[in-house]
Amino acid sequence: MIVVSREQLAALPLLTLAAPAVRDAFVALTDGRASLPPVGYLPLPGRNADCHIKYGYIEGDPIFVVKIASGFYDNPAKGLPSSNGMMVAVSAETGDVVAVLDDKGLLTDLRTGIGGAIATMALWCKDARKIGIVGTGTQARVQIRALASLSDRPLRFTVWGRSLERANAVLADLADLDLPVAATTDLETLCRQSDAIVTTTPSKEPLIRSDWIAPGTHITAMGADAPGKQELDTALVARANRLVVDLAEQSLDHGEFSAAARAGLIDEKRCIALGAILTGATESRRSDRDITIADLTGIATQDIAIARTALDGLGLLRRTQGTTP
């Protein structure tokens, strides 16, 4: 059995290397290739933390993947990352556990950032340039890095945080990118001035009000991935012209769209699969005045995609198939 360290994985240019595979991970949900059991979820409310277990298989792949991912949201105040975890790659031919990716949450962070960037670029207006990032944690940083790596246009970012100190810390961590990035504590102004917004917080109450969002704005909601989390006003979700999901059953059960669904404001008929948009089977927006929202709850095919890409990048994928390089 191969054990791959976080350091080995961090040396790979996965934000660009894994993007095609992560894109295909969304498509696999719409063309019947994906097998996805329900997500395992363990809340630790007394510690402001949670743990997800996700696993699945894409037909034809040499491996399937089981992932354990934890989020401890008080960790940044202790100088620690909020996410942690590992992935186990299992041979789809023999059932052997052939690789443990001891990534400590890195692969989840990266595949989430890539997925968010793919959704944002698929749904924003053709002239979108100003990107608002809501939150100051790990995912805020990764979303900016992913968009900067994958976008075909120059972008300007503004990062909102509850404190200016935390928002400026994000800017400091991104100094190597040489991007135009500003910090703010004024969320309303950020929302009113952004062409696209990416939300990345573990908030349990709405942060963004409907009347702050102008026609033509796109929002990629990343934070609500467990029961009780919510970043957007339910009236905003109901008002949007296009509601896009990675997986409707997850989004309506415990994603950003779940509060609006429970209130009877939306239902599954309004939800459009991101994979269908990526293949061109469904249009992303009907006009530049459409408000579009993508609710990404995280799917195991993304984990499979980035694990497969990482193993291949390290020259280890053929070993998972029972052969040697």
C-alpha cells in the first residue's frame, strides 16, 4: 500500500492539472457514470466542527475513493487550518486498498476551489471582472487562486471579513499572485459592486440580502454543506433566475437551497445540474440580467477526480491497477 504525503501532493500543480477531471466529475453525474451513496455527516456542535464521509465511483475508473474530511471552524483563531482529512484509493479491479492520500484536507480544499471556479466561470456574465469573496478562511484563499489560475480574463477581487485584520491576512497570503485584491468589512457594498460573488463561510444565518444583488450578478455559494448552514437570504434564492446545483438531493437537503426548499419557495424542478450546463445540454443564463446562483455541496466524484489526477501526476496510477510503472 502506498502512502502519499501532503508535501508530495502540494508539489503538484493541481489547480490546473486536475481542472479537466473535476469538470468531468460534474458531467459524470448527468450522464449516468457516477455511483454516489449518501454522504455520511457527523456534527460536533460543542466544538464548532463537523466531519463528512464521502465515497463513490465513476464507471471505467481504475479506482474508487473513500474520503474523511473534517472542518474545525475555530482553528484559524488558534493558528491552525480549519480543514483536515484523508482519502483512500481502492482498486476497482481487486478491492485492495492501494493508496492512502494523507493530504490533511489539501485535496478537498483544492477540488472545492476548482469546482467553485468552474461553476463561477460557467455562469458569470460575459463581461464579469469584479469578484467578491465572502469569508476569510482557507476556501476564500483557494477560490481566488483557482479563479486566477483558470480564468481567461483579468480579474479584480475584494475579500470581505468580519474583521479587517482577517481580510488583510488573506491578501498577505496571496501576495505571490500579484493580483489586484482589496479587503473590506462592508458586505453590502461588496455585493452591490461585484459582478460575481463567491461565499465561503460556515455561517448559520443569512449574510447576503436579496436587495443587495443587482440583475446580472452571479453567486457561487460554497459554505452551506451541512444542516443548519445558510449564507443567502431565502428571498434571494427564490428570486434568482437560474438555480444550479452539483447534486439536487444534497442542495435541497443540506445545501444553500435547503432553507428556501423547506419554506416552499423552490423545489427540485427549479434546480439545474451543473454537469448539464458544462456539456451544453442546458443554457447557463438566458440574458445578462439574469441572477444566477450555484449551490455546491461537494460530491465524491470531485474527490475521485483529484485523487486520480494526483496519483497519475506522481506516476502511481498504474500501481492502483495492479501493475508497476
